[in-house]
Amino acid sequence: MADFKKIRARAAKRKGGEGELASLLGPVPDNAALAGVTDDRILSTMAERVFAAGFVWRVIKQKWPGFEAAFLGFEPKRLLFQPDDFWHDLTADKRIVRNPQKIKSVRDNAAFVERVSKEHGSFGKFLADWPADNQVGLMAYLSKHGSRLGGNTGQYFLRWLDWDAFVISGDMAAALRDAGLDISESPTSKKDLDKIQAQINAWAVETGLPRRHISRILAMSIGENNSPETLRQYMGED
């Protein structure tokens, strides 16, 4: 595998220097802090990433106050008490993106958050206690038990909550292959994901960097060289 120092140096050169690169990495994640995040904020973030998937993120962000109102502040218990008519009416609610399948996912994920919260004290505590070196296992759990939380959606959900998550974007995967990791162009198999997890873990130990920063450095070291200004508009997206 390539020396991560060389990968970082290449990313810094592309972005205009080490100082500029450091400014694009974001804060150091604190997984333990998620224990204080309430279940309604967890569900809100889940829903935002589900609705943003395959859609223009900017539009979802602009409409989000309407989503918060339409979905009753994303309080799981309150949503689970709502009758079928409430959910049917949302498919005609102009405050939100009226996608029936994604609306249904909010109902399903409210039940998911509530189940996990009952077992662990809160969904935030569940995330805080999950080992940072096993993100792939957490991704599998979200995909299996949640609704529409597989693939990159689950990864971005973790990233938006400031869990120490890597995101396997096209550029990030390309950088890993360029560094010598034997994975497919679109790594989704368990075998490829385990390889990625192991390599990110190794670099985290070697560099002392959070996995989130390693992921961003990889993504910025290759592919289209977006300006720092463009990247700042989409902080959180590799």
C-alpha cells in the first residue's frame, strides 16, 4: 500500500496547501457525544439523508423546515401514534418531497429508532457505544434493520450525525485502488468492504487521524479537483 503521507501531500497540493486541506477536513468527530443526541434528531437526520438520496441536496435542505413541521418534529413516539390517514395525507403535502416510498420509510424508521432506543436507552447511546473500527458492521445493521439506509445513505447518515464515518464515494474508492488496495471499482461486496475497513483502521492507527479525515483526504487526492470553495458548499460530501 502507498504511504498515506504521500496521499496527503498529493491532496494538499491539489487544494492549495496543507492549511487549505486541513480547513476542509471538518472537526474531529466525537462518537461519545452522540449519547446526548435525542431520538427525534436521529430520525430527522435519517429522513433527511433518505430524501436527499438521488435528489438535489440543496432543495432538501431548503425545504427541511417544512419537513420538520409535516413530520411532527420527527418524534418517534408521536409519529407511531398517527393513523394511516396521516401518512396518506403526506403524499399530497407540498411542504415536503411527495415520494410515497420515502414517506413510508419515515414511519418504518420511527419504529426502528424506537426499538433500538428501548434496548439501549437511546439511539444516540447505541451509536456512541458502537466500535469505531467496525463501521462496516454498523452499516450492515442499519441496512438490515432500518428502511432505505443501505449503501451510501447509511454512510452519509453517520457522517451527518458526526459519527467518525468514512464515505465510500467514487473518488475515495479510486484513491484506495490507486494506493494498492485490491477492490472493485464500485466496492459493495462484504469482501471489499472488509478490506476497506481494515485499511482505514490501519491508517487511523498509523496517523492518529479520525476515519472521517482519512476518508476526505483520500477523496480529495484524486479525481476531479473541485475548488475549496465548492467543497465548502457541500461539507460532509466526499
